[in-house]
Amino acid sequence: MSEISSPRPLPPAVPVIRNTATAADMAVRLLQPLEGMLAAGESAKAEVVAIREQAQSFQLLLKLTLAGGKQATLQAESPRPLAQGSALVVTALSETRLALALQAGGDKPLTSLDLQQLPPGTLVQGKVVSSAPLPTQNAQTIYRLVVNLLNTPLAGSQLALDSPQALPLGSLLSAQVQGSQSLAFLPLSGRLDQLVLGQQLAAQQNRQASLEGLFKGLQKLSGGDEALRGSIDKLLGALPDSTQLSTAKGLAQALEGSGVLLEAKLLQGQTGALAQNLKANLLRLIAQLMPQLPGVSGPLAGLQNALGQNLPNLARQLLGAGAAGSARQQALTFPLPSRLLQNMDGEADLETLLKLAAAAVSRLQTHQLSSLAQTQVDANGNLLTTWQLELPMRHQQEVIPLQVKLQREDSAKAEKAEQKETLWRVELAFDLDHLGPLQVRAQLLRGSLSSQLWAERADTASLINAELGNLRERLQAAGLEVGELACSQGMPPQGPKTSLEQRWVDETA
């Protein structure tokens, strides 16, 4: 990770706040009337004591200091963020509107961070608003950056940084606060701001549906020309089977072709393996289906608009589809729950198939965005990288979606890179007709593997427990040291602290 530090030796941290708004254009709406506290035109001093982001605005909690020293709190809705602690002069415009003006001295960028507000390990996100090289006497050029902070209690403030990297104006970055008044850039910096990411997750989650609905529809399609049926055959033929997934090479190929890395490969110009890429094949299928549905009107017009929202920007450009959609924030879950748009007992027509394909693309994108959202630095400073995806697996005459989540945790405690530990976690979720729903959680540390399985059916749990000895032998034959192996009936515990998230053996105990 590259480091960026403050422009000069830093004094004790003093929160110096700069807001994005000016006195002339900051007016807020009160969520409750003034009730005579201030008459129209009267002014008072105020402080922003809390801020909360909403869908299209920001909710502020203001502490007013009135004549005679009397204090009162008011809730207001602002179109722009104001940093917590901002000192203001407020003027009543009416019973429900205030004009805000920053007090003098609050217009300079921060040159230090208040580590009580932003303790070491805090994830800071910002946007570069200015960048200029500094005079230097050696070969290395240092750039003075001004970053507009987008999160934390200092949202809306600006921060001055010195960096060896020249970041373009408008770049979005993510960095971790260090204890020495410095910031360390994180791998996700600039690609996708976490605020936008959360919004996009919700949009995809609301539009997605399970892959099994699509594949049943493909098998029961009525209508379509020869080219369309050829595309369907290629899509189904590219799906891996259980035999392929039982080998390391076959599994690696299936993971690469799942669609989770499609956009990254397109950005790098790697288009050679797109014929085997699930997401690329789904997008091609949609591109072929849409011209075969003439007379776009009524419900179908709404469908086309929804499709424009479902497709990723880059893929839409490559495949010639429509405009982008909006988004809202939503919680993450694994595995994604089953969601069928309709029962596929009967034949599928082209319109139904188009809906199912669009919903399948949204489901794949939900996994992709979940991967990004879960890639972060935890409270201990460890870097957690996540890959979440869905693999449709051919099993006899069925296509069974296999949900996979891989997590790599790199320890930050070791001083030397060669001493750092890497902990791998794997989660699987699938549903076989003869076994029912199954979930697996496993973790690998220093060549030692431990795993917990859950089966919803009692007979399946008994069967797996009887086979755990064979599983242990196969894992040992593969060169692994095997710790705990267990199977329980039911579902895995949910929440921020589960047995998987703790190491099976505390070697420091």
C-alpha cells in the first residue's frame, strides 16, 4: 500500500472544518417549527452535533445558542452535507426554514486528523478536487492533493495531503487512517465509491431472480429463430458439470467463466474466452431476444426500461443496449435466497425468457457488487478480499446453481511481509433434489483445514456424518492437515459473529 501524509509536521489535531456549501446557497428545512425561538430575520449561533445521510438529502441535528445563553436542538433537512462540529450562524427565514452561514475561519482544508473522531483503522473515502506538484530537490516528485471527504463525521470537509502519486481530478479513493497522521491507500480505491456501491446493490437485489428459473425456461422455450436456438445451445453447453468441478483445473476454469470477472477482463482487452463466460452469454441472449419482440408498448415498454437498468454500463455499450438505472442501499446476505419470477410448468415464450434472462444478469451482478462491498479492512487492520459468485452446474438433466463465496484475510500484525498470515474462508450453498438444501463453511490456515456442514434434512445430515471419515481421508491424501469436520441439521447461524468467523484453534491461548 502506498502512503500519503500531511503537507508538513503536524500540530496536535484540531478539527478545522470546511463545508461544501457557502452562506449564500445554504438553506435548510426544519423538521419541526421554531415556535417563537427565532423571529424571521433574527440570527443565532449553532453547531452541527450529528449528521445522517438519507436517500436524497442529509438530516442534521443542530444545537442553537440563543440570547441569554439558552440552548435548544433542532432537526433540519439539508441538500448538502455539513461536517459534524461545524460552527454556524443561522438566520430564521420562516417558522420552518433557516439560512446557514459558516463562521469565519472554517474555510481551510484540514492539515491533520482528529484521531478521536477518526481512530486508526477507520476507512476514509474521498474525491480529489485539486492536485499540483510541489517543488522538489530530489528525483521524486511529490503532489499536493486536496480531497473532499465523503464519509465519516468529517463528511463535507476537505483534507490536504502529500502523495507520491498524481491522482486525476475527480478520482474516488479509499484509504485507511494510520496512527502516524497518514493515510494508506486501499486496493479498491477509485473504482467504486462505497456509497454508490450500496445503492447499486439494492437495485440489483430488487431485480434479481434465481438462475434455475431461466434454465427451465430455456429448456421449455416455444418460438425463436435458428440463431436464437444456437445461442441457447452454446449457453447451456458452456455450463460445467459435476465431473469438471471435481478437478482443480476444471473448477478454476468454471470460476473464471462465472461472470464475476467479466468487466475486469473487458477493461483489459481479454476477449478470447468470452464464449465460455456465463454473464457474456446471457447478455448476448438478451441482445438477440429484444429485436424479436416487436411493438414495444404497455408492459413490454416497462420491461425494456427495466432491462436497461439491469445491464452493466460497459456491457451495454458493447452490446448496444439502453440507459442506466438508479439504486438504493440494502443489506448483504449469503447465500442469496431463491427467488422465482414465475412457475415454469408450461412453455416459455420469448417475453418470459427475456424477463428471466434480465433477472439472471441482475443476480450475477448482485454477487459481483457483494464481492466489492465485502472487500475491506476490518477493525484489526486485516485486509479482507471477497469473491462471491454463482456457478450453474449440469447434473444429469438438471441445472443446479452452486453459490460460492471465497474470502482471503491478510493479517496486518506481522512487521515483515514474509511473516504475514493468510486465512482463507470458503462458503458453498446448493440444493440437490435427493439431498435437499446444503451449506458448507470451511477455513484454511497454514495448511490446516476445518469445515462445518449444514443439511436441512435429517436423513441427509446422518448420511454426511457417516461419510465424514472418507472426506477426511481424501483431504489428507491431498496434502492437507484436517482439523474439525462436522455436520449439523438445520441452517448455519447468521449474524456478524459466527463460528466460522473465529479461528478454530487459538494458538496464543
